[in-house]
Amino acid sequence: MIAGGLRRSAARGGGILLAGLFIACSGFQSALDPKGTKAATISQLTLFLVITAAVVYVVVIAGLLFAMRRASTRPLAFAHDDIEEPDRERTRIRWVASAAAASALILLLFMFVDVSAARSLSQVGGLRPLRIDVVGHQWWWEVKYPDLGNPHNTVETANEIHVPVGRPVFIKMTSDDVIHSFWAPNLDGKKDLIPGHETRTWFRADTAGVYRGQCAEFCGHQHAKMAFFIVAEPRAKFESWLTSQQSPASTPTDSLAQAGERVFLSASCAMCHSISGTGAGSKYGPDLTHLASRRTIASGTLPNNVGNLAGWILDPQSIKPGAKMPPNQLDPAALQALLAYLGTLK
Amino acid sequence: MAHAQALPAFNDPDRRPGTLTIPEEDETRARLSSSWDEGSGLWAWLTSTNHKSIAKRYIVTAIIFFILGGLEAGMMRAQLSRPENRFIGPDLYNQIFTMHGSTMMFLFAVPVMEAIGLYLVPIMIGTRNVAFPRLNALGYWMYLFGGVLLYVAFFYNTGPDAGWFAYVPLSGPQYSPGKRMDVWAQMITFTEIAALIGAVEIVTTIFKQRAPGMSLNRMPLFVWAQLITAFMIIFALPSIVVSSTMLAMDRLVDTHFFNPAEGGDALLWQHLFWFFGHPEVYIIFIPALGMLSSIIEAFTRRPIFGYPAMVLSLITTAFLGFGLWVHHMFATPLPLLGQSFFTAASTAIALPSGVQIFCWIATIWSGRPRYTTSFLFAIGFFFLFIIGGLTGVMVASIPFDLQAHDTYFVVSHFHYVLIGGAVFPLFGAIYLWFPKVTGRLLSERLGKWNFWLFFIGMNVTFFPMHILGLMGMPRRVYTYLPEMGWGGLNLLVSMGAVIIVSSVAVFLANVWVSLRAGVPAGDNPWEAATLEWATTSPPPSYGHLFIPVVEGRDPLWDARNGELAVVTGLRTDRHEGLLTSIMDAEPEHRYEFKGPTILPLLLAIFGGGAIILAIFTPWGVTVGSIMSAIVLTCWFWPTISPDHDTPRHRRRERIA
């Protein structure tokens, strides 16, 4: 009966554990749900480390409980007086020495597995990698697809990185202000962006999908809302995205959007943002040339739709307190025109 | 479980260890009391140089900071209990998590471990005071002023907000304008001075003032742990002295040590900070290991198994502790080969901890455990610390660390290490030594509540954080979006925090009740082996009536069927102590401890004033230095009391 109870509670415990793992795997920004070759290697390593650690834990705790049980069965007396039995003390020395030796072997195994995993991760494999430059800013990500043959074709965007599935992506990073850290756990571990240093990393997405990442190094007020998305898509789709991003913003045709462009250029927007093909060329804030093609605004904070955009333009400080974008006072007509214009920036 | 059954041998009042039957006992006691008495009242309090009164203040102050740091953690947990919570905004949240980390590391953990050492080490090694009593007082005042500075600033909305690690350039003049990070840098200066003073006191006291016969290989493991920690402080702290001074100078007088635009380097800070910051963890952890050895020895009633292995493990841990700092920087652009050395060191350091754990298990195995609250906290250590230790080996792996680094996985890891590995032993130590310090036992009934609430709360709070971290939740975020799916576990974590808070409340209630109406403890309520239990509870201002002579590792157990040998012939009309040789503790000199004075407080006021004023104007340094120089001149002014041995007559005295 006791055994049955134990089995039942063990089953229940196992169920809870599985549920926990399931919860852990279902997040869309998760190291436990690898979608790229590096993250997959790391997650195998994680599994190995967790299982080994759990076994070691169970063995050591079992040893402790065994020691407590044995000790409690002895008649109560002063242990100090009878530890001099040399045989027993020698047995204990043997046990402790073997445990230490076993620990050393397990640690060596850990080391070996760690170092070989690290080695394999540092080797870029497969097709010629795609190069992307990322610059960290408080609190958004500047993303560039340099075209070394034709600089005019260099794509500038923000907070959304499109990559082709199956092709390695080589990222060169630095920061414009403080230290940030680039982390999309479904694809790879993190890498810091450090002002005055250039850091490099690479990853390869093996499954098409949209993967969220976010800044992992504390970088000030809005560290919490400095996210980005990696959109992994089949090669053809990626190439067409890249081509569309290479073109300057289309000139608006309807009068509302034309009015909106005038608002953009005459209000404070153009002080910080650039839209290629217009007079707005400031690099302080994110490039908005193809704003309407992005999924989110404010660095992954809000879905990109007209309502959110209006709220963000008028009062960014209530959404991201401390963000560098000031509140804007626009009359309703100007706001509507601006929103219409921004909507044309596909 | 059979616990708390007293031993027949110890209940016989005539056979208690340390019972002395020297005829002139009463007379000696009266003379020592009169020469060591510091009086009462405010002036006596401000001028005290007795290590016990200073260490008691130190401990109480550190526990107040522990409570403040805990309240900050509670506020963070309230904010994070659900997504997009608006309880506190980013500005306050960033101040609070910086305050929490800075408080727990600089104002609680390191000071409380040193303070317990400053209280117990002199009594445990059989001397009357620490080596430099006035310096010791200065250390406490500096620590107190540093802590008060931080909290006054915080309540005036000038709390630091760039993290306890204060990475540049975020903490530099450009990205943290205002005075917030200046306050942080100067608070660090205060605590550096206090920690270094404590370390110098402990090393000197242990090396030169041990009771005759207490050779290094007979020192209690707690004393070894304190000694090794003090050496770590002496080697690690200069690194933070340099870096915090460079940061303060970058901020105050426009040096550009860390400014990449002017040839400085942002990574330099990380190397300097972690060269201190990683040993810092062991500076907290090693004294806790010493406490555990004391607890386990007292409650299993046998000497710790494998004494030489224990000591060597502590020393190995201390050495390796200096070779780990880069594992905080695996995501920075350092070459993989170089980083691998730090993987090796971070993995290897698990071994000495493992050896100690195995030795303790062997001790329990062959012991006669009594499951007092103190011992339960020691058992809790095994359950919690081993989790933290194993996740520590996991994050030593570079690829895994790149996923876990700066996420809640790491938050979970180091809370298991620091709460399981240091706070649990600390609570065990409080239950062990509270009767010695106050003369009253803590309630075992409330103690069990304290333990179980803490143990359960700790696991409910920190275990789910492992999963949250792997689910992608970064550290130091003031909020998160509902669609991240972190809400449920965060709510659970916050409920765990409530359990921990209630456990600490039970502890405080226990202390309060015991101080008012606790059961009197007697000299040696646990029948433990070390010298602090040979004197009365609480100990008199002079520590031991006679300096004991030590003939083994467990003096009171060795003396159980006889009497403890003592030193006689030291002068009792002045603060006289015995200096002994470093290795074998053979008597070498008599030594006079300095008595009470206001000078340490004055120096702390002027020196500390200089440090605080420097936040606002560089002239603070000039004015404060001149004032401090005047105080120091008074401090070092040669005084020769009429009965003082002059150097010409000083000679080695053999004391039989």
C-alpha cells in the first residue's frame, strides 16, 4: 500500500515536472525550444548537464540521508570518544576519497563536453554566410545589411532582422552608447555589444518562423523593453524582402499622405528619424523608410497598427518611460495625415 | 528523531569544562573587570574599543541592512508578480535592484561574516581583544557611515541605479548624470576601508594572539576560514579600490579611464570589478563553511572528519577563487581559448567544495547528531547549496552560459549559492552562538518554524527561476509582456518571497522573545569543544578569566574529565595580552591593548566627511585630509604610561 502511494505520488511529481518542462518549451523566446543549429547544440549540452547534475545531486543527498539514518540508530553517546576505532575511520577515508575521485572524473567529463561543444559552435558551417551589422542604442537595435559591391543597396532597418532559413548569418556588432547584449535564445546564446569594441557572432536558423530576442545586458531605464524579432524565411521570400527594403520610400500619391509627409518633415520627427528618398536623414532614432513593413514598434513593445502608432507618437513616455523619444503635440488632422503617410512606408 | 537530550557527563556541574579552581580566581576577576570596564552611557558607547561591543553593533547593523535589502527584494517581487504591472516604474525599479544587490553584498554579507569573526575569533583563540582595537572601531564607523550614506541618498531619490556591478559606460558621467552613481562609488570606498580593516585585524589577531599551544594545526576550522577569508579580502579589495576610484575620478574630475571615445576602455572595468567581484563570493562563502564546521562538530559531537583535507580545501577554494572572474564575461569579445582556462578553473573549484561536503557527511555518519534548529540549518545547506554548486558547474560551460548568462537562471543559481551556502549557515551560526553572545537560548519551537518557512520559501522562490531563465527571461527587467508566458511562474516566485519574509519575521520574533524571556544558556549549552564555550555567556569584557593553554584540537572535550590548563601571571591592572609565535603559538611577548578613545569616531567623521564631500566638490578631499591628518597626529602621538615597558627593557618572557 505504501509502495502504491509512493508510485502515485511519484507519478504525480513526474507529471508536474513534465508540465513544467512543457510550459518551458512553449514560450516563443526560449532556450528550450531551439530552432537553429547553435541553439540545438546548446540545448543538447543543457540536457546532458541537467541530467548529470541531477544524478550527482540525488547520489550526494542519498549519501547524506543515509549518514543521518545510520547515525540516528546509534545509542546516544559522545562520538568524540569512539572515533578512534581505526578501521571505521579508514573506511570513511576510503569513501570520501572515492567520492572526491568520482567528482573529479565527472568534472573532467563536464570539461571535455563543454570544450568540444564550444569548439563546434565556433565553426561556421555550410553556405557562404550573410553579413548583418547590428548597432545597439538605448533602447533599440539598428540593423544594416551592407552591400559591399553597391553601397546604395545597403539596407537600414530597426528591431527586425530577416534571415534566410538554412544559411549562416554572420553578425558584426557594436554599441553607440552603453553595453547591450544580443540574445535570441531560440537561435543562439548571447553576445555583448560594447562601445569601442567590435564583436562578432553567427547563427543559422533551421526552421522558418518569427523568433523574439531581447537585450540581456542591463542598459538603463528601458532595458526591459528593448526587444527585436528575427524573421527566418525561405530564401526566395527573404530575397524579395531584401529587394523591397533596398528601394527608397515611395512618394505618397493621395493628398492625405502627402500632407502627412509634410507633417513628418516639418514637425520634430525629422530631427531624429530618417526616411530615404526624403529630406529626413537624421540617424538618432530608428530608420523609418519601411516602417509599415515591420511587425512591431517601439522595439518589440507594441504590435504595429494605427492605434498603437498614434499612441506612441503622442505619448511615448507612458509606454516606455525614459525612452529618448519626446511626446509630440499634433492636432488631430496632422496626426491622421502623419499616420496615413507612415502607413504608406511599406 | 532523538534530539536535545543532554549528556549525563555534562549535567554534572562539577565536571563542566572550563571550570577553574584557582584560589585567586575571584580577585583576578575583580581586577580584570575594573581594568577592562568601559563604563556605560553614550560616551562609553561612542569610545568603545572592545571587540565584542563593536562586533555586536556590526552584526546588528548588518542584519538591519539584510532586512532592508530583503524589503527591496519584496518590492521587486511585487512589481514582477504579474506582467505589465504598474506598481513601480523603471526609474525606481532600477534603483531598487541596485540597492538590493549593493546592500546584500557590501552592507550585509561581507560585513556580517567579518563581524562574527571579530566577535568570536578572539574568544575562540583565547585572547582578550583584537590586535588593533582602535582601528577596529574605525572600521565599524566607516562601514556604518557608508551604509547610512547610501540609504539617505536613496530616500532622497538619489539611489544608485546602474546595478551593483555598475558597468561603464552606463555608470559613467555621460549615461548616469547626477549624483546617484557617485553615491554608489563612495559607499564602496567606505566599505572597502571597513573590510580591509576587518581583514587586517583578523589576520594579525589569529597569527599573533593565539592561546599558547594552539598551533596552526589545532585551530578550529572556523578560525581557519576567517583567516583565509581575511587574506582573500586583502588580495581582492585593491582591485575594487582601483576601479571605484577610477570611476569616481571619471565622474568627478573628467579622467577618461573608461571612455572609449578618449582612449579608455569599457571592458577594463569588467576585468577590475570581477577580479574583486568573484573572490567576493568566496569572501562570503568561506566564513560560512567555517560556521558549518562549528555547527556540525557541536551537534554531531565528534571532531570534523578530515581536518587537514578541510583546511586544504578552504585554501584551494581561496586560490581558485581568484581565477574565475572571466566567467562573468563569456559574452564579451575575449578569445575562446583564453575563456576556456576560466571554464577549467570554474569547474575545478567545485572539487574542494565537494571534498568538504563529503567530509561533513562522513562526520554526520560517524557522529551522534542532535537535530536542533542550528543543525537543521546546516542540513538545509546541503540540500540548497549543492543545487547552487551544480548549476555553478553548469554555467562554467561557455556555450551553456551564453544562454543562461544575465537571465533568471543565474539569479536562481547565485541565490542558491548565497542563501543556501551562506545565509543558511549564518542562521545556523546565530542559533549556535546567540546563547554565547546574549546568555539566552533562542526558542527551538520558533526556530523550527523559522527553518521550515525559510527552506520552503527559498525553494518556491528560487527554483522556478531556473525555468524562467531558460524560458528567456532576462535579469534586471522592471516588467515583461503578457504574451511572454512568464506570468504564472513569476506569481509563484513572488508567493515564495512572502514565505521567506514570514520566516525572517519569525526569526526576529524569536530574537525579541529570547532577549526578554529566553532560557538562560549557561556557559556551554551545546557541550561544544571550542574555547568560546569555556567562558561565561555572555563573555565578560576581557573574554577569558585566564588565557587557556591548548593541548589539542578540541580543548573542551579533551578537558571533559579534567581541567583546562591556563596561563597565569599576566597583568590584570592593564589591558595585557599574550603574543605567541605564528606557527606553534609559543609565548613570545606581553602586549598592551589600547583602551577606549573617541579618536576612531573623529577620524571616521573627518575622513568619511571628505569622502562624502568629494561627491560635490574636489575640495572635500583637501579639507577632509587636513582634518584627518590632525586626528591621526593625535592618534599616533607617543604616550608612555608610567608602568609601560620601555623598549630598552622589553624582553622575551617565558611563561610556563
